[in-house]
Amino acid sequence: MNLTLFLLFPLFTAVAILFAQNLKQIRSISLAGALLQLALALKLLMAYYQQRAEGNKSQMLFEYIQNWYAPLNLQYHIGVDGISIAMILLTTFIVVAGILVSWHMETLSKEFFFLLILLSLGAYGFFISLDIFTMFFFLEVAVIPKFLLIGIWGSGKKEYSAMKLALMLMGGSALILVGIFGIYFNSHTGTGTHTFDLLLLSKMNIPIEIQKMFFPFAFIGFGIFTAIFPFHTWVPDGHASAPTAASMFLAGISMKLGGYGCLRVATFLMPDAAHAYSWVIILVSTIAIIYGAFATMMQTDLKYINAYSSISHCGFVLLGIGMLTQTSITGAVMQMVSHGLMTALFFAAIGMIYSRTHTRMVAQLGGLLKIMPFISTVFVIAGLSSLGLPGFSGFVAEMTVFIGSWENPDKMYRLATILACASIVVTAVYILRAAGQTIMGPITNKSYDQLSDATWNEKFAAGLLITGILVVGLAPFWLINLIQPGTEFIINKLGVALIK
Amino acid sequence: MLNEYLQVLKSEWLILAIIFILLFIKVGSKEWKNESLLYFINFLLLINLIAGFINNLPGSLFNGMYLSNDLIFLQKNILNLGVYLISLIAYPWLKEHKHLLEFYILMLSTLLGMFFMISSGNLLIFYLGLELSTIPLAALANFDLEKRKSSEAAMKLIISSAFSSAILLFGISLLYGVTGSLFFYEIAPAIHSNTLNTLIFILILAGFSFKISVVPFHLWTADVYEGAPVPVTAYLSVISKSAILFIFMTVLYSVFRNMETQWYFMIFLLSVFTILIGNLFAIRQNNLKRFLAFSSIAQVGFILLGLSGSSKIGMASVIYFLVIYLFSNLAAFGVVGLVSATTGKESIEDFKGFYKTNPFLSWVLAIALFSLAGVPPTAGFFGKFFLIMAGAERGNYVWIIFAALNMIISFYYYLRIVKAIFMDQNNSPIPAIKTPPLPKLAMVICLIGTISVGFLSWVYEYIFSFCNF
């Protein structure tokens, strides 16, 4: 399995888009590229299971190393474990759905699809990288597309949101930069050179003082990408102003980059510091969970509702990482997958509603179930998954995080777990309220009667995401089996740190 | 013997030959059409550029006053490339200009001066080259003869360069007094850190700082950049800055090697102020040329950070960054110059809605700005990353954090222009501009350079292989 294909496919797709003549060609090329990518990801999943079944116990599979900048000891080093495969699968699902949702993008379509593909390229590159330099590179590749997507095709105060998002993410990158330099210059390969190689670094022991110094940089830096409190303010504006597909990409993929980085770079490489600072992470993420939930209750715009609830849901990711038990970290990864799928579905449904009614205000909507039953059902499914109804992915993921968190015997940690659990009630309140007002009740606006239900592309997009949610929700074991070997290595490293 | 003179001095002979050809054309009776003349000159410059890579003979002449090695040839090639690109982007402006030949003669004279300066092994040759490279520049800055701003710029440039040269000369004379020699290799071991030597170093550093517009010696930059014609501004900000940085590197690393602890601290302070002031002022600019002036000040601050690494990696990273800086800055100046030459518009306000009418130019400008901001996938990311990496080697993390945070500020003002181009509404945007073939060629070269140099690690390795430390 050649992982570089995950970069080459989007690259060729993007180049092909540049040569396309009209919207029809552009979108078919994009969709073909995305579907190929999906097939490739499924093949990767199969290949992974096969390797594990054959007894391959190494941490990373399908590794490939190519010297890049030899004088600086920078390498193009790629490889995957279960965690990355889960993330790649999530990305492919959202890319396909995102392209289908923006099927009728008339304005500057070439640029739009090009940037979408470029954004996904950054995500793929990030997830397959095993060298922190390339990881950082791909993380930042995604910044420009986000800025342009929101600023050009967005709605509302789009310029402000685009600028805010770009600057805050750049701030995150700046912190990460400091953090990874700290790691790099304190790594000793034995030959006098330094290294960015993740696997080599994980075998070295960085002194505790150094870890304590640079862990906050790396963790907060990546944390900003995943809306760590108090650096979450880009999320509502950015998501609300972005066009539908970009919102899906942002919430579904881009926020996961941060969680993945927190886990893979900060926690994995600096386990001592992770133990030392775990109470801060938990404090901050609990605040994010509760604050996010209550802030959502006050929102009247559907997109803002979903954006604020994303802050709350991504809090669970950080909570799971901060608890530092195997179950909680597995839960955190599952929460990333689950949140990615369901928030993308939610944004897709909101986009479908908005493109028909031209409003996202809860107060102005009502009785949509009678007019567009399919879209309304999708909306409700997304909502139920978000509030963690058993059977959907949200329940499995959050449950795993809670169980993992409870394993931590410390009283304060348990208090945080209880508080986080309690926030689900609030989630239920805002989700049910929003769904009730928009879907049920009398039709508020007569002109809505003429509106049509979902078109084939929208149905296909929603169907794909719902399939994902149900597969994770009903048969979570395959996902757990996928993730567990990956988290084991992280836990071993953390365990060694604890014994010391 | 003669052969050696021919080969070692090859780059200088070539430039001199072109200058003579242009002089003959000037005094010749036949009237040339501007356009055909421009094609011809660009062809000559292209030959000059290609010839720079062939048959280079390292050596030293005039008892070591003039040195040449592979690294110096590489540096000259970089400058040649920059001059070629500038000549291409100057096309729309020069096509109507009466004094086209004089422009090239003056520009190539400064280039000749820079070549001698880079190759100098002796303070006299160094000073000679420096003056040869600055005095014609003042005439160039005044090349829009009818514009008042242009002559103001020239005046400011000549006064400030004379002033900085005087400071530099004072430092040089003191240096001669202390060490009794003008040769670099004799001065270097004779220098030790004491008060007088620190004073000498400060004087020389101030002289250099003027030329590369390091804060607090930057005050002339914005006015000169704004007043001078765009190609000259490009020349000032790319070529003359690179040339001075090349020789500055030699001076720091070889001549003042023994005073490293002192100069590290000074460079640190200068860099911090340069980055901060450059960034803060760039935010407030509305004229694109002034904006690029302040952004280039901030870039120099980053270069100083890389320079402080004082290792093989530091040296290679600085040269590598300058190559990238050359591509990205010239791409930006190419667009600004074309728009300025055809419509006379230079302010950021005017560029609102630019994308609707000029998609190609917009992308060129946007990618150039992204590269200057250091965002991937452009090469600027790699350039800046390696600069900071070279600086971080010393473990001065305060500096690194400062630089990283300043990248956010710089990101903001670069995005401001991107926002104006792509997002802002404008009822009367700049009309569609037809890009002539020569500037288009320059932009395409710059674009390819800006995008690919980062991925092609051999460029870095190629530079690295020449850096002897």
C-alpha cells in the first residue's frame, strides 16, 4: 500500500480541475477524485486489518522514508496506524459529501473546488505524516484555502470571520512552531544531529524540564485548531460564515487536525509534561464543554447552534486526551470521528434548508417536515446523534470517554467527568428545541409550500454520512479494534512516564 | 595569466561587455525602436545569466584583493537572475521611456559594483564596489524625470547612502588603525573583543544597517521606495539588499568571528526592533510600494535571525531565503509595476475587486504575498522555517517566540491585500490589463520559483554544498 497516493490523487484532481472547461466537468472531476480517494481509504482499511491479522505488531504500517532536506535531517516519512486510518476514512467521507453538497456552486466554481481539494490534501498529508516538519507543513497548507473559501463564498460578515479564523489558526501554528523547535533542538540522535522524526523522537527521553517548557506551546497550538477554551472564538464566526461545504470541512476535518496533533505530537512525545499538566487540560476542556453547551442554548441561528455545540463536543476530545487512560484516549479518537461525521451532516442539512428558505433563524422556520421530509429527517438524525442517542455514533464515543475518564480515581477528575456528563442534558435541550421549532409545528411562511425536497446529490451526501454514523453507532467494535493498537503505544509511553 | 584574468573575472567582464554594447548603441547613428531594443537587451541578460553557470574558475587576483569561489559565483548568479527578472518586469514602464539605454547602463554599473563588493578580500575594493553600487542607484531612483516624488526619493537615497558610507568609512579607518591592514584575512586574527573594537564594529554595523534598512536606520526606505519607479524599487529591495547581505555575512563570519558574543547580542536587538517596527508600520500603509517597503524591512529582521545562527546551516538558510525572497518579491513588484505603468494606480484601495478583472495577475500577487507571509505550499514557508530554525539553534527561545508571534502580525497585513483583491466589492475596479509577453514570462518564472523551490530540496542542498564555514 503506497500511502503517497493519498497525496497524489488530490493533487492530480486539483490540477485536472484547473484544466476543466465548465461546472459540469469540474464537479465530475472533483467527485471522481473524491470517490477514488474513498475507495483507496477503504482499501487501506482492508490492508491494515490484513497486516494486523498476519501478526504485524509494529506501531506504524506501510512506512516509507525519503530524505528530503538532508542537511537539516528532514525527511518525508509517512506511515499509518489505526488512529490515522480512522481520520483518513473520516476525511474521505466528508470530502465526498462536501463535493456533492456544493454540486450547484455557480460562482467561481473552478476556484471553489480547487480550494476544497487543496484543503483535503492538507488533511491527508497531515494524517499520514510521521515527521513533525511535514505534519506542520500540511497543517498550514490548509490555512489559505480556509481563508479564501470563507472570504469569497461565505455569507454574513464573511471578511471578518475569514480574517479572524486565519489569524487565530496562524497563532496556533506559531505556538506549534515554537513547540516543535523545542522538541527538535532537544532531540539527540547520537550523531550530533537533531530530528523531527516522530518515531525516533518517541524513543528518546526528552528531559522533564524541557517537556514542561514546550508542552504548553504544542498543546495549546494544536488546541486552537480544535477550539480549546479560551481560544475557541474563531469557531462560531468561521463556521457560520463559511459556505456549506467549507463548514463541513472545517468542523469535520480541520478541527480534527488539532485533536490529532494534541494526541500525536504533544501527548505522545512529551508524556511527563502531559501528566503534569493533565489537570489544566481537564479544567479547560470541562469549561469548554459546559460553556459551549450553555452558549448554544442562547443561539438563534442554526449554524451558530452547531458551531457552539462543536466547541462543546470538541471539549470531549480534549477531555479524553487529558484523562490519559487508554479508554479515554480511545474515546477521544472515536469522538473525533463521530463529531466529524455528525457535524458535517448537521451542516449539510442546515445548508440544504438555507439554500431553500434563505434563512437560518430558528424563529423564522417551522413545519419543515411537511414540506421537505427527507431534509428534515436528516436534520433530526444529526441532532439525535449530537445529543448522544444510543444507536448513533455520538453515544458510543461519549460513553467511551466517560468510562475512560471515570477510570481515573482522582476526586477532582471524577467531578469533571460528572460535570461533563451533565452537560448532555443541556445538549438535549438545545437540540430538541431547535429541531422541534424548525421541523415540527405549523408552517410559518406560506412561500415555503413551493419548496422542493432534497435532490439526488444531497440525498447521496446525507446518506453517506448517515451510513457512517450508523456504522460507528451500531457496530463500534470495528472502530475500537482499529484505534486500540494505536492508543496502546501512546499509553505505554505515558505509563513509563508515570512510573518514573 | 591573461586567461586567468579572463576566467576569474568572468562575471564582471560579461557585465562590462554588455555595458559597452549598450554604449555603442547609444552613440551609434541608427535609431532603434524601444521594443526591439528591450528584447535585445533581455536576450543579452539571459546569455549573461546562463554564462554565469558555465566554466567558473575560483581564484584570487591582485594579491588577494579580489577573491572568487563557488559560493561567490553562486551569489553572483542569484543577482544575475534577479536583474534579468527585473529587466523583464520593467518592460511596460521602459517601453515608452526616452532614456531606456541609460537605465540599463546605470543598473548594470551598480551590478558591477556589487560583484566587486561581493568578491572583495580587501576593504578598499569593498568600499569601491559599494560606492559604485550606490551612486548610480540615486540616478536610477530619479528616473521618472518629470515626477517630483522621484527626485525627492533620489535626494533621500543619495544623502542617506553618503551618510552611511561616511560612518562605514570611519569604521574602516579605525579598523585600519587598529590592525594595520586592509585585508580581511589579516584583520580577522588581529581582532579581539575590547572597547575600541566594539566601537569599530558598531560603526561598521551601522553602515551596513543603513544599506539593508535595519531599524533604526530604516527611515529613508519607505520614502525612497514610494518615490522611485517600481522596477528601481524592486531592484533596491531585492538586488541591492541581497548583495549587501552577502558581503555582510562574510564580514560577520570571517572578519569579526572573534567578536561573536558581542555581535550576536547586537544582531538580536536589531532584529527584534526591525521585525516589530517593520510589521507595525506595514499594517498602516495604503500605498502598495510603501507597504512592500515595510514588509521588506520586517523580512530583513527575519534574515538577521537566520544570520545569527552563524553556522553552515545559518549561512545556507539565509542565501536560500534570499532566493525565495527574490522570486516572491519580484512577482509582487511585477504585478504592481504593470498596474502602475498602465493605470498609474498604486494604492491598496485601488486593488479592490482586482480579481474580477484580472484573475491571472491576482493569483500571481496573492501567491507572492502568501510566500512573503511564509504560508505553505509556497516556498516562503520553507525559507522562513529554515531561517528561524537556524536562529533557534542557539537556544534563544525568546527570539523564536517573538518571531513566531510576529508572523501572525505579518500574516494579517498580507491577508489584508488578499482580501482587497478577492473579497472586497468595488464599482470601478482596475480594468483588465493585457500582460505583455516579457513581464508575463517574468511572472511565470517567479511563480514557478515561488511554488517549487520549497519542494525541491536540492536547491537548498546545492546552496548548502557551497557554504564553507
